[in-house]
Amino acid sequence: MFKTSYRSSTCATFIWGDILRGMCQVTFKNGSTVEYHNVSRRALLNLMVNPNLSYGFWINDNLLSIDNNAVAVGTLPEYYSIA
């Protein structure tokens, strides 16, 4: 499991990723943490090796627009909905 390096973001504080399991945990600015399963391993690798990639762009493109399983570890952000 890897923790991404610090990036200035209005969306998330940090992201923990596990390429082998295809999962990640996102800690949002409001303190909530959401765990995602069935995440693209290629997307996780791209997040790990590309320190200039925006958290918000990556989350919208790889987590919210894809049919994966989200498990709330903490409180969900107001703007987040599980469909």
C-alpha cells in the first residue's frame, strides 16, 4: 500500500492506494474517508508515479465515473452519492 505525496487540493487530503488489490482510501477535506474497491490498477500506478496529477481530477475520472464498490469508512461528503 502506498500513500500519495502531498498535493494542494480543495477536494482531498491524501489517498492511500493498493495496486495489488485494486483498492484505495480517500480522505476528503471534511475528514471523511471512503474506501474504493475494483479501482483500475493502471490508474493507481499513474497516481503513484505522477506527482503533478490533481486529486480532484483523478477522483472524478477514476472513482466517481466508474462502477466500483465504495465502502464508507467515515462520513461521506455532502456532494458524494452512491448510485
